[in-house]
Amino acid sequence: MKIFIAEAEQKLLRPLYENYYGTQETPELLSSSHWKLYHQSAKVEFIDGKIAKLTGLGFGDLQIKSFSYRILSWLTTLSYMAQLSNKDELIELIGVSHRVLKRMGLYFTYDCFRQLCAWHLISQKLKNKRNLKIINIGDGYGFLSAFIKEMMPDAKICLVDLGKTLLFQAHYCFSAHSNYSHALVSDLSQPDIQNITADFIYCPAELLLNLENFSFDVAINISSMQEMTPEVIGGYFDFLRQHLSKDNLFYCCNREEKRLPAGEITRFLLYPWHKNDVHLVDEDCPWYRYFFSWRKAANGPRLWNIRIPLVNFFDGLIRHRLTILSTLDLAPNKTPESIKNV
């Protein structure tokens, strides 16, 4: 059994490693200056068919081992818990997350807590739906997808990301759920794609059109569209409008405005929302306002013009929307130009 699992993992991970850390780079159009910078720090090593080293930067803090960092992360979480009304439900979700993270070999952090809060909000609107098909765009280390599968074993989850980051998601989701089926979208036959037979499907961003026969019930994007160029954001919105069911949910949580290293600017309210979109929740995100850290960020609270230690604000306000996204009645096989650009 262990040999079979090892072979399945290698079949899943090696193509991602060879494609994105070996012979090719992320397509230029998809790689914003943010990812051109942070992907330089991603380190992956394969030895004897197994991952021996896997470290990343710029898409989460779940790998950080520092005890002091984790203490402050927990204090951040507890401070938000004191303010939120759904404490009992969140405590239960945190308990489930620890089981998942243990299998992943990662640590519970404030990043995890934010994602649990997001899933709790989404799940309240699902009305006990079963057999959901979920697309998660930009899931960092894959924690949220692995957690959703723990909560909803009958869900099918498709993860879309730049290839270098997608390798992390494939590795950690497989570690959490090796008993489920995992597949690269490029390995699926057309019948498989239409029926979504795999529990986890991993799709590099440039292969998004391989999902053209998919239909999804829920779409999620947390803190990753803010790191894309406006053109790529537009492509994803067009894709979702074509491939979400009419009774869909789209959760989007991103910086209201962010300037990327090369000067590109993304603005949440200028994403290609439509007048027919129905926003069930539309507000500054209540669990994404500040964090505790030993470092003193420039942006933080002051008392009598003295910087308060440990407490830091993010570089800008974070907004979230839970939306029933209006779907477009496009002619069969008609692909918007913005999707072709993705």
C-alpha cells in the first residue's frame, strides 16, 4: 500500500517539478512582478523520486517553525476570536484543522484562521448542499482545499495556480488526503474532465482552458487576485461567469488597492464585477485587519504618537465579497479574449 501511495505521489508531483523548476518558467503574461520576485525564493529538491526540500515565500506562513512566531500568531487568532460572535463554531473548525495540518506536516497559524473564517461564512450559505464542485484559485499551501475535503468528503476540488506554487498545493493536499484520487488536469481524458472523477484536480494557470467542460458550484479566491495583473483578473472573472452554475457562490477576499513591485496597481472595486451580481456580503473583512509580530511594520497603531509594539496593520484595507456571480449566456465554444490571455 505504501509503495502504491508513493508511486501515485511521484506521478502527480514530478511533472510539476520538471515543468516549472526544471525545463520551463511560468508564462510571462501570467507572472506579475510580485511572483517574479517571490518565486525566486521557492526551493524544491527531488531525491530518489521524493521531495527532499520544499520551501516557499510570498504565499503564506504555514511552514514557519519559529515558536515565538507561532505564539504571536495564536495571540492574533485569539484576539479576533474575542471579537467574533461565532466562537463555538470556529473552535470546532480549529479542532478539525489540527487533524488536517498534522497530516500535512504544517502549523496552525493566523493564515489558517482567516481561511477557516472564510469557509465558515461560505458554508452558512450552502444550505447543506452535497457533492459540490469547487474551484479554488490561488490556495497557497493548499490548506483550505484540504480542510474543505475534510469537512465535505463528497466535494470535488479543483486548484488553479501558477505552476511553481501549484506544486506545493499538490504535495500538501496529497499528504493530507492520500486516500483520495489526485490528478493533473493535463492527465485527464475528456470523459474524466466532463464528469470530474478525481477528488483533487490541479490545473496550472496557463491550462485553464482545459477546464472548459467543467461546471462549478463554488469559487474561492483569497489574497491572490491582488497579486495578479488586471488583465489576468479579468480572464478569471470571464472564466467563472462561463463555468459557474447559476446558483453559485463566489468568495473573493483581497486588498482594496495594491501596488505590485513593478508598479502595477490592482483595485478590488475595479475588478470586473457586473450590475447583476448579487453581493450577499460586501464589507471590510472583519478578521483581516491587523496582526501581531515582533517586527515593527511602518503601518501600525499609535498612542500619543508613540508606535504601539507588536501590533501591525496590513498595507491596506482588505475587502471581501460573497457573491452570486451573474453567469454569461455565451455561445457554445465561444471564449472571451481575456480567458485566452490567461
